[in-house]
Amino acid sequence: MFLNCHTYYSLRYGTLKIRDLLSLGQQNRAIFMALTDINSTSACLEFIRIASEYNVKPVIGVDFRNDAKQHFIMLAENNEGFQNINEYLSAFLHQRQGTKNAEIPSKAKQLPSTFVIYPFASFEGETLAENEFIGVRMDDINRLKFSPWKDKQSKLVILQTVTFQNKKGFNTHRLLRAIDNNTLLSKLPTSEQASENDVFISEEKLKKAFEEFPQLIKNTENLLNRCYISFNFSKETTCNQKSYTTSEDLDFRLLKKLAYAGIHYRYKRPGERVMLRMEKELGIIKEKGFVSYFLINWKILKYARSKGYFYVGRGSGANSIIAYLLRITDVDPVELDLYFERFINLYRKNPPDFDIDFSWQDRNDITDFIFNTFKNTALIAVYNTFKFKASVRELGKVFGLPKEEIDRLSTQDCNFKTLDKLSQLVIVYSQYIQGFPNYLGIHAGGILISEKPIHYYTATFMPPKGYATTQFDMVIAEDIGLYKFDILSQRGLGKIKDAVEIVKQNHPEKKPIDIHDIKRFKEDERIKDLLRNAKAIGCFYVESPAMRMLLRKLQVDDYLGLVAASSVIRPGVAKSGMMREYILRYRFPEKRKEAHPVLLEIMPETYGVMVYQEDVIKVAHHFGGLDLGEADMLRRGMSGKFRSREEFQKVKDQFFNNCKNSGKAEAFTTEVWRQIESFAGYAFAKGHSASYAVESYQSLFLKAYFPLEYMVATLNNGGGFYSVELYVHEARMHGANILQPCVNKGYGATIIDGKDIYIGFDFLQSLESKLIDRIITERNKNGAFESLDNFLERVSIGMEQVTILIKINAFRFTGRNKRELLWEAYMKINKVSFEENVYTLFKQKKIDYKTPSLPHTALEGAFDEMELLGFPLCSPFELLSVASENKVRATHLPNFTGKTVTIEGYLVTTKRTKTTNGQQMYFGTFVDRNGDFVDTVHFPPVANQYRFRGKGIYSITGKVIEEFDCINIEVIKMERLAIIQDPRYSSATVLKNSDGKDKTVTDNRRKTVKHMP
């Protein structure tokens, strides 16, 4: 009896979760329910999957609307009808008209195997097609009595819309509509909201309301009875493209041929172990029907190699020797003894997971190739949900609260009981809508390649990227057997690729770098030294403060050690308390005896500590007695996607029962399970870590032998973990001369010439990209600029843009100071044309202006750099308002272990975390005057009293602590030091010291203290 039900996937309109809607149907003994979200099929498959649990027969369709105005409802008679509806809806969602999708027409298109219901109140036609009906609401009954349709009841059905459950649901709906319309709640038009009667009522009450029109009750029941839709959620087979060639047999012959062809490339002379593993994998891949999955990945990467693209294949597929032979991955599973069952086993329903990383510069072309090569292709959506802070801000605006109050509420820095009524409502409803889907986004790299058309399963929308995207996420996709291909973007690969090219340009005398010679890199002493001493700034995955400290604690200097470190650093291992245990057992062999004998036997390589996802599966299988099918379910549960599902709970119960039956102590079983649970959503597969380590070695090689070129590549690829400023600092630490952009030598990107690094024009805030192109084009065409005057004649530019170039010292080749150049530009800029320059036979006579003598200091330059680049190119310590006499440096700290010291450091980055009791604490990273790192720990009492106050130089007082040769300062007190007043806006007088350097004397009457921005 319910033809028009909404969930909260009717974005910023509906208020009911899928299970809540079905639960209402079950409570009211509804037999049929039609899910018809507004312009969305996001919830349809999940609705069908779980409807039987609530004894409800699912019907699905779409409520077609323009904004809140309902035009018609379409129901799917069967699967074909659902596909037709998806195609029809997608056509509107793909067409953009300004900022909105194309307008939904008032009359529906005739589609096979579908039914159309028009709302009685707004329908203006007189005739209906065979599959079309008019939906009559309860509040339409009186009008129906006086309508011509009273005599055409065969085309009328009951239309009871369900959007919310109760009054609170209606209030929530109105708030969502106000957010969607970006308006105050008091100004929300009634046309933009649902009727307060759009609630679930019992079928008995509904039939009672229409007792004068029994024909409508019968029509509605007949219509619902004609609808039947079914999908296979068993996951016994995948719905991915089944064949790469023309048949599955031909696919397997090709896969086997490619695997054998790859033996010589990978192994030269393979041993029996390699051949046995290869044959074993081929058999299982064929039996499980995963052949096309391998071949499609192979095809994609064959294309990538033909274009010279760098890539890294990782994920569980890195455990496969077939993937290694097909060059999908570069990790040898035999060398690393990667656990085969983690990759694939006879119990595994879904294909192995290949995460393929490309440079951010190359991924779009790869995506184009996939969409152009394979037929039924789409990106996967993600549900971007309302977060509490964002909800507070949105609802605060809806209620008309002042910004200061909204800021206070969003930080939760308030006592709920003392708030006024409106503020309390903001908090209450922000908590209520937390987790509601807000809008559809795009998965980071997931692409579906389906055997059937994508619209068989879902409608698609067209985001700005220009690729059709599903309306459901990867969890729903996997429920029906659609498994994604992960094509990811990573800046680390761009750094490596660009660095190789920059080395070739800056060192033409050197032989080309074979960046794929990983075997040689593993034995390189310079790389070992970088790892042992944690000097890996800029290097992929090993540069963060946490990783830097872990490497120092472990003193890793080999490949296997780095592979382990890449997984140990993950929150799962740290959360379980096993990171420290692993470090102890790694550093001190006698500690390995403390491992439980059973766990040590299962995981000898990691000393009885669970480090990889494989370890969890091994423990579940060998310790907990789970079969490989149950262990694979545990693996999937660890990803976090299925933690709430009953399957995961069953596996947990089975684990405890098996351990109890085998006589294991309950306390020990509980501890082992605690360690397993801590991995949820965080642990790496060993092959995944090994893939990361390969890329780390490539970047470490470049850092070890070509640090300046590698830093330039790092800057041009968006940096890494840290800000641009630190990579500039790192280049300087390796002997680079850091220079401002120059109109005669600079480019958009940062470049290197010997040891001179010219910051790129792209790093200048507010400099127009078109101007950069004009400068470079003009310089390439007609030679270097001779003077500012010459530049203004040849390049069309306004005063604002030329001011940026002058302030950053891009005209320093003229030998004149910036103030004089600015004066000259101001006098001449309005005399030149702002159109493209045209060269004539006769030059106009120049007007010369006498420029006054205008002094300029290096300190003014530093503030110009901070304004335009975001940081000074000089040492920030030179800008202190009071010269420091503190002599303590980072290299001295090991001599002060256990003692309290005061040291000064320039803030690099902070990390906020929480203690076990939920209090906030911080870790800080600074550099001292020598450029060395100072790492700090700020426990809650200190963190609350001495807060970080943005970039700048801090005086840090604290106790020096040492753990596993890693030095930290446990902060007791901290303050940010004042820097000089900006001389550009002060009444400072510039003098010269006896050594000829600038000295600034400031008028005491206007002396102020300014902190680093």
C-alpha cells in the first residue's frame, strides 16, 4: 500500500535510515513497500538485500522531482524496468544546466516494464497510458469526490508518501530543507518542504480512509503485486566483466602464456618453488573465475608502460606470483615468503585487490583509457555524510545564530544546560543528523568494469571529472558481486619520475639512472645510512615525524626491516601496544623468548607479534581454529566495512568457542582477540608494505645521490608530508643556493642550475598563471629582458602583478633595489598598453622619470617573501626582535638525558591525539638554528596551558627523554618568541653596522611586537 517511501538518501529531504523504514513496515504489518527516493537509487540494492529480514516484499523506483516539486513516481515492474528507470534518471543527472541537473519534465517518457504514478493534486492531463496511474493522497479525497476522475477509478491508486516517522522527523526534514536552500528556517517556503502528513501509518488506517473508494485499494494492491525484482547477493560469482578476450577458455590460455613469458624477465632461471607456486595460483585463479580480473589489470598496465608512466601495484594482489610475472606488481612473493592464502584461496568469494598507484599527472589518461577500452564502466561513489562540527555550522546559520555563537558551539566549548533554547536545538539536531548522507562524492580510485550495463544496478551521475559515477558505494557494489579496480593517484611517483628527468638535465655527463634496479638499491650503503639515521625527508612513506622516530628506534637498514616498519607504524599495531613490543624484540633478541610459543611458531619472522594482515589470518586459522573461509571473512571484517554486520560477530563467536574447546586460557584468548580487533581498518598486508618499501627505496636512492634534484622534484609535485618551506630548508641543508623567482631565468615550476635553485613562479600567491605563460613565451621568443623598462614594453601587465614580481625580487638582475623599481613601475605602468604588444618599425621615444634614492633592507625582503611565498628565504631566527643567546642545539640533547633544558625551535608541524582517557595531547616537530629536528611531547596539562600559536620560533623548556636511542623533549613550558616589527610599515630608520650590514633602529614611541604569521 506504500508506493512512495523515502530514506535519507533523498538527500537533504528524507530522514529515515533504510532499516528504520523497513522496521516501520514490519511493525505495521506492511506486505509491500516501494522505495522511491528522490532522483536517487542509492538505497535500492540494500533495501532489496535486507527486506526479507523484515518480512517485506521490496518494490523499487524513483521519485522524479525538480527541487521539492514532485512530477511523477516510476516503479520498476522487474529488473529490466529498473534498468530503464536508471538509464532515464541518469540522462537528467548527466546533463547540467548551470549549477543544476537538467529539468525533469511534467510528463514521463514511456519505458518498458515500468509504472508511472502522477500526483492527483498537480496532474493536468486527461488521458493516461496503460502503465500510468494517478496517485491520490488522503487529503485529496474530498477533491476526488468532485473530480471527473471519480468515474475513472481504474487508473487511480493510493499515494501515501513516507518521508519521516514522527514530529521530530518532520522538524529534521525542515532543517535539512533549510540547509539545502541555504535559508533561515523561518524563511523556508512551504513549497520546499513535505506535508506534515508524510508519515508511516498502518494499512488498516489507510484502508479506512479510502473505504469509500475500494477500487483504489484494489488497484494499489494489484500494482504492487505486479512488481517483482531480484538480485543475487550470494557472492558465489562476480558480476565483473567475465571475459577479457572472446571466451573464458581463451582468457586462461592467454594468462598462462603471459605468466610463462614473464619468468625470464623476473627470475632468469626459476627454481622448483617458483614453478610450483605459479601452477598452484593459475589453477585457483581459473577455478575462482578471476582470470579476466588479472588480464584487465595487465592490459591497463601494459598501456601505462607504453606511455612511460610510473606505477606501483600493491594491495593483497602483491602476494601473487602471477601478478609479479604479469608486471602488475614489483614484489617477489617467493623472496618475501608472502602468505598465499592472504591473496587468494578456494574460500575467497571476491577477487584479489590490486591498488595501482600512478603519478597524479598520469592518472587521468589511465582513466580515459579504461573508459574508452572497456564497455560497461563507471566510477564508484562515496557518501559524504554530515559531521558534527559541520552540522552545527549549517544549523546555526539556519537558526540565525551569530557567528561567534556558532564558533563556540562547534568547538563544544560550552555547557549544554546553560545554553539558550535555540543553541540547544542546534546541538540536539546536529547530533541527530550526524552520519546522514549529505551529498555524493567520488571514491578515491575505484572503477567498476561490469559484465552487464552499469544501469542494470544503479543510476549514475556526472561529477565535474566527466566520468559516469554510480549512486552507490563500494560496499553495496561488492554485495552484488561488483568488485572495483583501484586506480589511484600518488604524488610520490611524480617526484621520482621528475627527479630522474631533472638529474638527466642537470648532470648530462652521468649515465641514465635505472630507477627500477631495486636489487642494487637494497645493498647500497648510502641508503642504509639514510635509513639508520632517519634522514629521509621527502622520501615516500618514511619522512613523517612518527616514521622518522620509528626508524631511529629500530635502526633499520635493510629491505625486510623497512617492510615491517611500514606496517608497524600503522595505528592498529600501535593501538594494540605491540609496536613497542616489536621494537623490543627487534632490538634485543633475548626479549623474543617472552613471546607466547604458539604465536612465535605462527609468526617467527615478526617474533610472535602481529604486524601484517596475514599474521591475523594465520592466528585466526592456526590459533583460533577458523577455516580459511572464516579467516577470510575476518580479513574483510578488519577493513572496517563489515564491522557492524552479523557475519563478523559469528566469526568472533566461533573464534572464542574454538579456543575454549582446544583448552586455551580464556584470558589469553581475550588478549589475542584484542590484538586482532586493534587492526580493524588499519593493518597492511605484507605485500602492500613491500610495495611501499620498493617506492621508498627508489626515493631514498635519489635522495642519497641527487638530493637537490630530488628536492626540486618534491617541490614541483606538491611536496609531501610537510609544507613547501621544509623542503626548501632541506635543499639548503644539502648545499643549495635558494633563489627567488627571476623573470630571466624562472619558470612556473622550480628549476635547478648546478646548485642554484630558482623558486617557481607558481609558488607566488596571487600571481596569475596567464602572466607566467606570457613572460616565458616572450622571453623564449625575443630573448632575456634587459631592464624593467624593457619588460614593461614587452609584457602586458598591470600594477598589481608587476608589484608582486618586484617585491619578490624577480628584477634583481637590474642591480636596483625594489623601492626604486616600484616607483618606476608606478610612474610608467599607466603609459603602456594592456593589450598584446605589437612590434613596430619605429620605436616611440621613451619618457624618462628621475627616480629618487629609496633605501631598502634585506629584512624588508624577508617580509615580502613571507607575504608572497608564505615563508622567508632567510633563517627565521634572523627575525627575532631580541637576539637569542641560547646555545643549546638538537645535537646536544643526548648529553642532557633526564635533565631539563631550554631550546629554541622553529615550528614545523604538530600532531594532535588523545590519551586513553580522552584528553588532548600533542606531538611537536621543530628545527633548531642548525636546521636539525627537535621532537616534543605535550601531555594534557601542558598542552592546555601552553598552546601552539601558529608558525614561529618557540622557546621550549622540558625534560629530555630517550627511548631506544630516540630523543624527545617532554615539554614543561613553551612560549612563542616575538619577531621584529614589519619594517615596511614601521617608522624604522635604516643605518649601517660597522661591518656594512643593515641595522634597524625603531622609534620607541611606535615600537610594537609582532609575532610570526
